[in-house]
Amino acid sequence: MSADRVVELVEVEKINVTDGEGNEVIIEETVLEVIEEGREREDAEVTVELLHDPSHERRHFRIAREATLLEVLDEGAKKLGAHLLPSAEKPLDLLRGVYKDHQVGEPLNLELTLGEFLSQEPRTHHFAVELVLAIRVNTRWRVAPEKEMTPKAILALADLPWQEYSLYRCDGVEPLPPDTPVKLHRGEHFEAQRDGKYGAEGCGADRKG
């Protein structure tokens, strides 16, 4: 085989989307890689979209195969106009592979390099960035399992006993009602104070600290 022979690697994916008039249509997207036979490219073209985005708006970029999937996640989020929480170095957000017929896989191991991932089957250059419902209680970041949670449940999520702590919005002076669900927003911050107000009736009003 000639060392300068080129090989074209083509991936074609059919995607169901909704047009501006509400009609379901099918589009095809192709990712083309051209490399020399017997030689692996040092970088690769990848496609990213936001998970659960009905428009399936995508961004394409090239990134080194030596880059970790964490770096793919960070760069993909930036291309999509999002930022990772709580940080790009240790995000709670997830990266998933998108496969044939737009099937979304399980969260990927962000320590893998892109090259290692692309050597596995099933193979895809298409990724979905999952922006989780990350909230912060004092300095503790957690992923909320529901869009609405009671302050008691939020404290439990942050491993803080509600009998000892009460929950406040960052700009609030009164504790949130302990059993009234709070609508949560990504990146929202709460303050937990160890004032015992939620547990005052059952545990005694002198529980301070």
C-alpha cells in the first residue's frame, strides 16, 4: 500500500427534528475524516449539542486526539454558549456519546482521551453535553434530582441535618418554609445556617450553635 494513499472515514446519521411549522422532518448529517493510510490524525472533528435541546443545534470543532473527554466537554460547552458547574476542572455536568438513530449513551469516563474513546465500539464523533441541575448549599455543590424540592430535602441532599440547619436564599433574612417546595434553577446558591429553627419544636428551641 502506498504511504500517501488517503482513506475517507464517513459517518452518516439520520436525525428527527421539528421544523418552524411544527412538522417532523428527517435530516442527515455527515462527518468526514480524511487521513493517510497507516497514519492516524493527531486531531479529530467532533460534533456537540446540548442534551434535550429540541432544535438539535450543533457545533463542530477539531480537537487533539490526546485531549481528554473532560477537555472535549469543556470546549463543547463553550462552543454551545454554556459553562460547566461548578468548574471546568471538576464539573458535575456530563458528556454522552450520540450513536445511530440519535441514541444517547451513558455518561462517559472523562479521564479517557478522545483517541481512546474513538478506538472503542460503537464509534461516534457526536457528543451531547448534559447540563445538570447543579445547586450550591454553602460551599457544597450537588445535583438536584428534581426541579422542585423542599428545603428539608435540599439540606439532606447537602448532607446537613434539617433538625439543626435551616435554609435561606442568599439574599434572604428569613428561613424558607421547611416543607414548601422551592423551584430550583441551575447554579442557584443557598445558605444553610445552624440555627435549629426547623427542629425547634421537636428538639428544643435552645439548640443553637
